[in-house]
Amino acid sequence: MCTLVVVRRQSHKWPLIIGANRDEMLARTWKFPGRHWKNRKHIVGGLDEHAGGSWLSINDRGVIASILNRAGSLGPTDDKRSRGELVLKALDHEDAQTAAKAFTNCNGEIYQPFNLVIADHKTAFWLRNIGKKTIECLDVPFGFSMLTAEDINSTNSPRVKYNLPRFKNANIPNPENNYWKDWEDLLASNNRENRATGQNTAMCIPPTSGFGTVNSSLVAIPNVDIENDQKPLWRFAPGPPDKNSFLTVAL
């Protein structure tokens, strides 16, 4: 169960900040974000070596896309296409709105269930596939939002119920002075609110039965209408963020 945290701010120099932990089988290999796709040189992203797609990527127009599995749909199946290709397809578009609209004509039945976020400095969308033909497209609201394997901001997820208030109370990353610490610490948090009930509220999941948090990202998207020479910033922990420092990704 991956986790993605979003804060959207109107009329701000940095209107979109995203924090994301990727939880996956430890044996599933991947590569540090880069320009890995010869036919898609406009995309920088983490490469899933198993299927050739990505869990999180950004294009040169400042559009970001990230895919999360829905509950009960971990891993590939022979009769479905890889969900990682959806991230790359989204970033073939010049803006988030056009990309999101394109997916409303896609047959959701050829993929396992997913949550897909597509965003840029102006708009942000959550696409929900629950195994039906139609993929639903909804706006990500301004303010704080959190996604796991459930619906956006759903307190059915113990992780959302426990951690979303913590992100709201933390200092938002400030790329202007290179401040990321509060969110880095939260993404690296491996504590549980209630071990007695077995509810896993940890943001960073320790290795368990070959599964756990394998990397972490912090991405800031600038408002190019205000700062038209500013590029997005991406900080990436190439392993569990409680044990690995965040490094800068070249964009």
C-alpha cells in the first residue's frame, strides 16, 4: 500500500507539494529517477524494471503523475496490463487537465484497480479505477489530501486517519530556503498508533514478509505564471526514508 500526500495552494509560488512513499515487494527491482525511456525523453521518473513503467514521474512541462494500487490488487497478473504504463501515458500530455480527460476514454478493465494522481501547477486530478470499464476522474481539492489504497482522504485507511492531521500540523516544505525536514521526518515515520489492534499507521513500513517501503519522494511544482524560469524540484530517498537520506533528482 503506497502513500501519497498532496498540498495545493492557490496563488502561491509553489502551488503543489507532493510527498510519496512507495511500498512494494522487496524483490521487485527499480532504478533511481532519470530519463530511462528512449521514446519518452521528456519524462524523468523512477523505472520499474519488472514491467518497464513507473510509479512516479514528471515531464518537462511540469506535469507529475503517480500510481497507487487499490486494496487487494498488489502485484502483476497475466491477464492485465501493467499500471505503471499509465504514468508514462499521462505524461505524454502537456498539462494535467488534458491528460486526465484522455483517461476517461480508457477501458479500466484491462488494468487492475488503481488510484492515479495527475497534477500540474494549475490543476490536480484523482483517477479511480475500481475494476470497472469506466475510470472516474475527480478533482484533488485545494488544501491537504492523502491517498493510500482507499479513496482520497478516506479514514477507512488507518494510515490516513492517523497521519493526515500530522501533515496538516507540520511545516510545509519551503523550496525557497530548502526546508523539507518536517515532511521528510513524517515520510520516515515507522511508528504505529495502535499495535494492539494490528492497524498499520506507519508511513514507512519496515520489511515484512518480503514487503515494505522501498523509496520515498518529495516533489515541489512551481507556479510558472509567477516564476517562469523556475523548474520543479524533486528530492528522492533511494531506499526506506528512515534509513536513507533524500537526494536531489536532476530534472
